[in-house]
Amino acid sequence: MKIAIVTAVWKRHDIFELFAKGIHELEKIEGIELITIVAGSERELSKKLVEKHKFIYIEIPNQPLAEKVNAPLLIAKDLNVDYVLCLGSDDIIHPDLMLKYIELMKQGFDFIGVLDFYFLEIESKKASYWGGYRDFRRVGHTCGAGRIASKRLLNQWNWKIWENEHSKILDNSFENKLSETKHTPFTFKLKDFDLYGLDIKSSVNMTPFELWDNTNYIEKNIIFDKFKYLF
């Protein structure tokens, strides 16, 4: 099975290095071919950052953001991948979660997503758990990080997940397309399976955890123990 991980990078190079460590841990999983494709916008600076990890790099303007995050999908299409995993360049998928994803891919689901996620603010070392959307308009929507789409689904979308006019609401753009497309979904809560996905925040993009709905601080050692290979 051939799987592409697609992402985009802009500044926060120290966080990208943690992302790369996370990818290299996933590359150890046997029985899959994993290809990471990164869109960057800082010319030689981001190109060197990405290519030293043997990832595929594409240079594209940072705005509109939807166009930037769509760009790696066209490379994934040319490489004839079976599935695409969408991540931010500050998202880490634990190998156990990846194994769960692979199990579901082998079952043939067109769309796979998680309903909750974990967060770490790197400067303060504060960790939190987000339990998912509770607003009636978004209940059942998956987390933006860790969404997986099959080749069959992407073919229906011409390998374009996000629309340029939705650059500021990428999560909603994805969900809207799903609602309009016939597909076989599988969504689940990480907590139900004792699995972990981690979004690493920094002072550049930090939103106070206490302001998020359905989010609680957790003991930071839970995260540091689970992701020992990062730190």
C-alpha cells in the first residue's frame, strides 16, 4: 500500500523538525510505502529544511492557503498513491495510531478521521486534551489533523480538497465536500482506543487552551512518555 502524507510549512522550523522526527518513526512501519510531500514558501530556506529529511518539496506562495495545501495532492496523484493523510507541519501521528489507520485503509474506507486530539504548547510544556466539537453545527466533524482520503474519493474531487475562497476555513471546506460526495467513512475517538495524535503549538500560533470549548489540561508526562522519540 502506498500512502502520501501531505503538509505545508511556513516558519516555525523548530516545530517542523519535531514533525520530521514523527514521520521518520512512521517510516519504520513495515508493509507500506510512505511518501511525504511538503509545500513551502521560503525558497531555499524551506527547501533545505524539507529535503534534508528526504521528503518531496514543492515551492508555492503562502497565499492563498488553500492553493498551497492542495499543491502536494497533485504530486500524490502522479505517484499513484492509494491514500493521502493530511497533516499540519505541527502534527504528530503516533505509530500506534498509524497502525490503526492502516488497518482501516486495508478495509477500504474512503474517508478516515478522528474526533478528538491532544495538544502540547512547547514553551510552557502545558498539555491538553480536546474532546471534539460540541456545537450542534459541527458535532461529528473530524479534527482537521489526521484526515485520510482514498484515491477513489480524491478522484471524485480531481485531487483538490480545498477551494481557494475557503482559505480561512479549511476544516469546513473539507467537511462540506464530504457531505456532498458519496463515500464510505470511518471516524473514531482516539481516547476510545488509547491512541494519540499530537498538535504542537508555539508562541507563534498559540491560542490559550482554556478558551477552547471541550478542552482540558492534562498531565504533561502523559504526552512526554508517549512521544519519547520526539524530545
